Amino acid sequence: MCGIIGIHNHPESANLAYLCLYALQHRGQESAGIVSSDEGRFYQRKEMGLVADVFDERNLNELKGKSAIGHVRYSTSGESSITNVQPLFAELFGDNFSLAHNGNITNALKLREELKADGAVFQTTSDSEVIIHLLVRSPEGKFEDRLKWVLEKIEGAYSIVILKGTQMIAVRDPMGIRPLVLGQVKDSYVVASEGSCFNLIDGLFLREIAPGEMLIFEGMNYRSIEFKKPSRIRPCIFEYVYFARPDSTIFGRSVYEVRKLCGRALSQEKPVDADVIVPVPDSGLPAALGYAEASGIPFEMGLIRSHYVGRTFIEPESSIRHFGVKLKLSPLKEVITGKRVIVIDDSIVRGTTSMKIVKMIRNAGASEVHLRISSPPTRWPCLYGIDTPNRDELIASSKSVEEIRDYVTADSLEYLSIEGLKSFDSTGNYCDACFSGDYPIQPTDRKDLREKAKAHVACGQKAKSACGM
């Protein structure tokens, strides 16, 4: 759950990186950082906190140079601490470079132990530092060859931007699990996790960086290298469900349109008689619109979200039930009272928030509350960069849909099927491991999941349900 940005050949590279990180803030709220390069001399600013808290006019002016890379982090590998804030910085035989990474290296623990045995001293607990130590130990000469050597050794999901001297390098893993796009601002190039940030800097969306592709930027040009031919492409479908901004285009499709289509499919699969459709803002909005269009049931903003709530707050000493949810969401009684309400949300992870929302709507006067989820049950942890690390934290891994309905106190609960989720794309070539347990890359560092993953491969796609997965 991170966002990365790279700006090459622009006189205000750090300012543009800052604006783009602002637009990518939804991908990580834990820390933010920018490293700039002025003809190979590096400047950096990175701290815990939101983009607006980390940067100001003074420290941005100190980030000199025509190239910059940036990172917003939500930790999925490594501790939440200042030592893990990216971009990371290193020296390679007197030649400096900096790296920012989105995704998870699934064999990072194995590689870390091998590197430690070889004398490596780690400064962070992030899997991204493994890439740096491997770069230093590569037997190759040229930096791009050293990087290709490293990419042969690491497994998992990675979108990477690197600054080195007068070069900027961008890499996307061969399965294309995490998004990475290329844009242009006049004579400058921009690489980002999502193209939604291009609008803020008057940038032009050029294309997605292909799975297995390395772009090397120098001067006013770039060249492309296919460092590994993809055997199969498996972009993360959860980017569409929740993670990406709705005004982004990723994996060739509008996120907003995909979410609306999921809502339409949900209406067709799981209809229910009701008076009003209420989305859980903001990620449930497009799906609720699609559900309303397909069903003909009126759409209303029955929950109003406060957009001024930070990540921390002081709870009153006197106990207030469901304080956290009430701080962010407020029901409109005029819309809800006496109505049979369909509540549309994108997913249920632990179930506690859904329970609080259902109770809030019922307390606002709803006669019935029907919960509809525009994705399948989240039963498996993501190993590739979304923060669902432990299976026992996922309510759907141990409870049936009816048991979850009982827990969240809804009158009915239904999820979109995996087939319905993928109905927007006839190819179906997406990573859906968080729903199916079908991991496209071997979970090397997770003993608890390796045997399950092997069983999925043995069973085959058609027989998974029969295997009890």
C-alpha cells in the first residue's frame, strides 16, 4: 500500500513530485519522502506523517535538481518507523543512488538471511532494502545490468523508481501486479503509481509501463528494455475494488467505470426489495450508482462523510459507542427513517466497521438494512502490497456469509461473486488471491500459505471448490 512518483528533466522536479504525492496520498498515510538529484548530487526530505505535514515551501526549495523521486508509505512489510521511510539512499562504489518501491518482495526474508550470512548489515526492516544490498553484491558492471541481475533473484510485486547520477530508472514486475504509468509534462517525463496525479501538474498520460519493462531516462529521452518476458500477466484486481482513485485509468480501464459495472453485476446477482440505496463513502459510491441504475431503486447520500478527519483523534473520556465511525460518517435521518435501506460497500475485512455502520443506519430509523458488497469475501491475505497480512484477521476466512450477516446485524448480506467481479473483462487475467487463495507467485516467506498455494495449483482452477479452498 504505497505510492511512488518519478520526475525527470524538469526545473521544478521536487515541487512536481510533492504535488503528485499529494494526489497519491490515498495509497499511503504513514510517511512521505522525496529525494532529488542535481547532476548526481542528492538532496532528501522524508518524515513520518502526511505529505502536507512533511513538506513546506522552505524544505521543498532545498530539494534541488531536475530529477526527483517520491514515496508515500503504508507499511505492509517492515515496521512503522522513521528508518523505513522511503526513498531509500545508498552508495555503490562511490556512486550514489536512491530507490522507491511499491509492492512486496515475497522471498525477502529468505534473501535477507542469505545476505546477513554474507556480512550485510541492514538499517531497516523493509523488504525494499534487500534490493539495495543485492545491487551492491551484483557481479555485473553497468548499473542497469546489476539491476537486471537483481530482478532475476527477487520474487513478488514491485514497481520501482531509481535515481542514479543523471539517470532515472523505472521498473515494473513481470506479472504487472502493481500499476505503474508513464506521463509527460512538456519536455519532462513522469512515472507514477497512478495517472490521476497527472491532472494536477498538467501532465499528459502516455501509457502504462509494461510488465517486465525497464525504462531508462537520460537527458530528454528514454529507452525501453524488456528485462524479463512475462509468462502470464496478473494485475491486482483489488486496485479496482478499493485501492486506486476512481479518476485513475489502470490496467487499461477506468477505475470509476469498473466500479459502476461491479455495482450493476451485484444488482443482477443479489437483488433485494428496498426503498433506497445508500453508499458507504467514498469507495462505495460508484458501485452504488451502478446498483441503482440496474435496479431502478433511488440512490441517496444517506451517509455524509467528514473529509477533515485525520488519522488520529482524541476520544472523549466518557465512552461514546462507535465513536470512530461517528467521527467520519453521519447518517441523514431524512433519507433513512422508515425506509428499507440497501447499503453498498466495496469490501468487508474484519467486519467491525460494517457492524457499526449497520447499527448507525438502524438507529437513524431504517426499518430494514440490507448490506451488499461489490466484491467477493476477502478470505486470504495479500502478499503483494495490500495490508491484509494475517488470515485470522479476515472475518470471511472463518465465518460463513450468514455468520457474518449475524455479526454485522444486517437483515441480509450478499457479496458479488468472483465471476461477477471479473465480468467487466472477458480475459479474467487478474490476481484474485485475496478472494480465491490462488497465489500467482509462490509465497516463499510464508510457511502457513505455501502448502495451500501448492494445493491450489494441484487442484486447478475448476476444482478449487471441491478441494475446500
